[in-house]
Amino acid sequence: MAQPETTPPHERRSWAGWRTFRLLLLYGFTWFVLTGGDSASWVLGVPAVLLAFAVSVILAPTAFLSLNPVGLLTFIPYFIMLSAMSGIDVLRRTFSRVPRINPAVFSFKTRLEGTPRILLANIISLLPGTLSADLQGDEIRVHVLDREIPAEKSIRSLEDRIDRIFHRQVMMEDSL
């Protein structure tokens, strides 16, 4: 037998409204950042934001988006820096007289789950000299252009930053 709903209807509507607002704000802000604030882009941006919202609600109808605004705001410049560093690294390796390439593949075991894990797997490819090749459970297969780069340390740092975005506590032993 199903348990009776104990949350009053007005509180359920309030939570749903707050979740809707937060998701739309998050997707809208993401669109704004990706397009550099170009107002003409909203012709495509509004449908894209609404589609992203609809997909989120369909795929995770009861999930609560718990974001730490400070973690998110500190992650944005870090994300931009990673993108720039990765581009410079590829440019430097491409135009070098003697390419510094010593490729390897390794597995990275992450403690993140759900959306944070998927975000980590996607952003790993922005670290200089790395590419996220596969995600199976809590392991991410990572391809590196040079086995001498400290990829695992960089990924652990990225994991900690993503962890902070989603209100999780980072354990001290994991950050060492």
C-alpha cells in the first residue's frame, strides 16, 4: 500500500516552481556564457533552454538540483582557464619541431555520482593533453598525449571543484 503524501500541496508546488526557476536560470546562464552574451543568439537560445529543461524534467522528474552558487561562480573562471591552457598545449605540441608525444591510457576512479560524474567525464577533455575516452560505472578511461604530464592530479583537482558545485563535502584525504 502506498504511503500517504505528507507534504502539503502548496509546498510541493513551491518546490516545483523553485526547481523550474533554478533549472531555467542555470540553462539560460549557460547559454549566455557560451554565446558571449550575444542578444541575437536568444532566437535559438530560448528554444534550446526550454528543450534542455524539458529533457531534465523527463529524465529526472524528482531530482533536486542542489547547486552551490559560490562553487559554480569559482568554477567558471577555472573552466575558461582550462579551455585556454588546453588550446595552448595542443598548439604548442602541434607546431613543435619534435612532437612531445608519449601517449598512454589509464583508468581514473571517481567518487562522483550522477550529473557530477558525467560533467567530470566531459570536462576532462579540456585538461591539457587529455581526452576522456570511456565512462563505465565509477571509472573513466583517460587518454593522455604524454604520460609525463600529471593528469591524475589535475583530474582529482577538477573532481574536487565539480564536487563543490553540487554541495558535496570534499574529504581531506581525497584532496591530498
